[in-house]
Amino acid sequence: MEVTIDDKHKIVGMFGESGAGKTTMLKVMAGLVNAAQCTMHLPMHCINTKGRYNPCVYIGADSALFDHLNVAENLTLVIRHSESRQSNSLDLDEVLGLCGISSLMSKMPWQLSGGEKQRVCFARGLLTGKKLLLLDEAFSALDWKLRQVMHQVLRTLASKNGFRAIMVSHSLKELSLCASEVIVIEQGAVLNQMSIKSAVDYQIGSTQNVEVNKADYFCAVNGIFSHIDDQDSSLQVWLLSKSEAVSESQNNGQNKSKDKSRVQTDACRLYVKVPSVNSAEMNNNQFVSALLLPQKGEPRSFALNANQLSVSRHDNNQTSMVNCFPVCISNIIENTTGVVVSGRWHGQVFHSLITIKSFQTLNIKVDEKLYFVCKAL
Amino acid sequence: MSALLESWPAIWLTLKLATITVVILLLIGLPFAWWLAHYKGKLKPFFEALVALPLVLPPTVLGFYLLTAFSPNSYLGSLWITITGEQFIFSFNGILFGSIIYSLPFVIQPLLTAFSQLGTHVKLTISTLGISPIRGFLFIILPIIRPSIISAATLGFAHTLGEFGLILMIGGNIPGKTQVVSIALFNQVESLQYEQAHALSMFLLVISLVSLTLLYKFNRQARLFSAQQRHGALL
């Protein structure tokens, strides 16, 4: 198994069935397991060194904290004894703010919930000063909302603090929200290495003959935050960005993304609900509030499930659906559970899952101009 | 009380012997048990047997071999005399060495179990966090297995208190030098000094009972603690 990762990809996803060898791959990279048949090439980094001199820190779903110490002691232990820490490494307060765990400091590991434990493990990994994070389902115990917050944290770390991450997940949807490239692994071999966009399309193509869960069909939509809606303060207005992936527009610096937001017209707007967050979460996590109120011009990905989108022949303003946009139908996939209709709008592909009955009623053809509608995301 | 005072030299000698034995055994035992717990070679069963050997061997057998090995006529015995200027057998150093071998399994076994149960994930976590193995051992692994270290020390201490055959063989019965409590007691009974024998026996009984009670109390707390952890992990 051999993988080469280009330097321009800050966050790379690794995707595959369970048992495909994702965890082994990461552990080999972290120098924790010896396996000669796995190699990873990352320019600028000397990988495959043993244990503590390895530039990667491995953070797993069930990584254990040291049970005899409380959270604060677990974290200060790393600050005191880790040899990879440098003067410019993140300090304790920064990390606590990023992970929203200030209130857990005096708790013992066995008093923490699974999600809290995972955030403390992530914080501990950041404190080592190592810049390459190997995240093996590291946020799997977090609910979707908090997980999105951590994805946001990860993207910020990648763009501002020079962190890089390789993220393992069995959910392509999770990966599509932060990674720019995906490595698909099957039975201990690299099957494919491609951009996240093509991975999503690939997934949809490969499942066309299989009866799959409706949630498996989705598309990752990239948007740039514009403003809060004038009439309804619980709605954010995002403008669809033309860039292929969020992290690319981040990498190319501020200028380009400003250019992009200038060319966006009001026509390509998407309404997104302001997430409801209770005040306790707000107080101890600056990034939950960042999720609430993004910066103007901030790019982000949204996962849009195919069953959220409906197809309409008319630009109908008389519905409760706030999002309505014109698409050009690019692809139609029929299977036993329904029909996936794919359409392009502003260079991005959307997928809508509809029943066979409505497909026949609407009589949809490729290259037709139709409308996709959905409620606020 | 006066009876106990009469036996004071023997009590003092015994406590000194047991303390030094435990300290030396921990210093040797911790690294050795750590090594043995991670050693995966063919000789592992042999080393484990070697550690357990003093458990099954009659103390007199051990004493006999030590006596012959370190007698002034032997190579080791004469070497010791050249280095230190004094005889090895019938000296405090002699009974200390005997005690270390005699109590070895009682200290090493709990440590070995603790290190083996620790699992590899602790070691891997330490290494991926960029912590050196030595610092990890001192500041993370030793604190984790502290309950086992305390039980090892208590068992080693209590076991050395009760030593008889081996010390009689290698140390003889020199008051103030090699005469430990158990031998002094034997002497007193032989010479029909039952009052002193009673005092000494009671003293030994109380010390053993107290140290074992403390040990089990501590172990129970440690068990409760780990049960809580497991409970937490399940939820």
C-alpha cells in the first residue's frame, strides 16, 4: 500500500469499509505499528520514523486518557513531558478554547462522556506540538452539530496554524465537509485517490445498482457567508461559491476569495438556519459561537442530503421552501429505491432523490432546465 | 514490655533487614518486571520460572546453596573478602542477599501482573504524544500501577519478617548481627523463656496483621476505583 499526498492538501480524508485497513495505515504512519508493505509519502516530512520522533500524532476514536489523572493533569502532563513541543506550539488556554473543554478540567476520565473524552484526546494531541494530525474517527462520539464545530476548528487550525490532518471516517459526508482530497481504501489497498467532489460522485455512481440508505446520497455544497437575513434573524444567507473545495479557496489566500464574493450575485444565495445552541455550550466554546455567526466571506461546506431536495418544473414562490434554484439536469440514475436526479447550478452538482412515480409524472430528461427546492438547511 | 525491650536488637535488625530488602527489590524489580512483561522471546517461561522458584523451593535449599557458594573457601566467598575485607556468610550482607532472593517472587509477581495488564495502548499513547520512554515510565506508568507497587512492597516486607530457615543457614544466630526476630524467638523457646517468646510472637503477629489489613484496604479502594472506571466506560 503506497500513498503520496501533495502539499497543497491540508486535510486529506481516508475512506473505506470497516476492516479495509484505514486504522492500520494511520498507525503505520504514526510509527506505532510495523508493517513494511505500507508507505506514505508526504513532501517536507520525514514519515515512518519510530514513535516519539514521528511528526504525526495519532488520535483514535477510543484513544484513552490516563485514568489516574484528571483532565487538567492529563493535559499538563503532555506540556511538561512531550519532547516534540516547541516554543510556538499552541498553549493550554488556546487549546481549551478551541475544544471547548475548560469546564471539564477537574473531572476524572471516567466521569467524561464519549464525546467529551474525544475532545480532550484531540486537545491533548494538539498540545504535543506535532503538526500532522492523524484522526481515526476522532470525533465519532460527537453529535453532528458539535462535530461540525470540530471540523471548523480543524479547518481553522489548517489554514492559520499550519496544521495538516489525515482524517479517517466511514462517512463520506463527514469528509466532504473538511477534506479536499480523499483516499479510498479497499481490502488493504489504495483503490483510488481523488478530489472530494469526484469521490462523492463516484460513491453515487458505484451504488446505482445497490439498494442503499437514502442518507447515502448527498452532495457537498460550498458557500461563502454573506449576511443574516433582513426579515428573519434566524436565517443566514450564504452565497454559493464556484470553487471546487473550501480548503482550496482558503489556501489561495484572502484576495481570491474576495474576488469570488464580488462576482457572486444575489441570485445564487442559499438560506441556512442559524443553529440553536444552548447557553452553556456558548459559554465554554468560542467555536460554537463562531458556528452561530460566521465571519463575512467565510467559506464553508454543507452536506445536502438528496432526500432534502425536491424537483419542480416552475419557479414557484408560493411554497414554504425558501431555497429554490434553477438547475440543468446533468445525470439521472434509476435504481430500485428511487431515482437520483443530478443537476448543475453555478458549477456545483446537486443530487435529488425522488420516487419513481414522481420521476415518471414529471417526465424528466437530461439537459432539461428545472428547479430544485428545499427548506432552509 | 521489658521482655520486648530485651529482644529489641533482634526487632531492630529485622525491620532494618525487611526495609532494605524491599527498597532493593523495588529498584531491581520495577525495571526487571517491565522488561519481562514486554519480553516475547523463547526464554520467557524460563525467566518466569526463575522468579517463581523461591516460592516452591524450601528456604533451607536456597540457604545451603548460598552457604556453599559464598563460603570463605569458595571463589565468590574469597572474592567478597578481598573486596570488602569481611566474610559474606554470617554477616548482615549475607542475610540481606538471602532475603532479597527469598522475597523476590513476592515483589516481582504483582509488578509483573500489573505491567502485563497495562496493555500496549498506554505505551503507544506515550510514544505518539512525543514523550520519551523513560519519562513515560517514571511519570505515567509508575503512577498508574501505584496500587500494585504498594502491594508488592507490603508483601515483600511481611514475607521478609517471617523468614527463618534461609537466615539460619546463611546467617547463623549471632545476636545483634544476624539474629532476626524469628530466630530469637526460636532461641527463647529452646531456653524455656516463655514470657519473652510470648511478647515477641505477639509483636510479630500484630505487625503482620496490621500491614496485611492496610494492604487489603488499599487494594479494595483500588479495585473500587477501577470498577468505577469500567462502569464509566460501559456508559
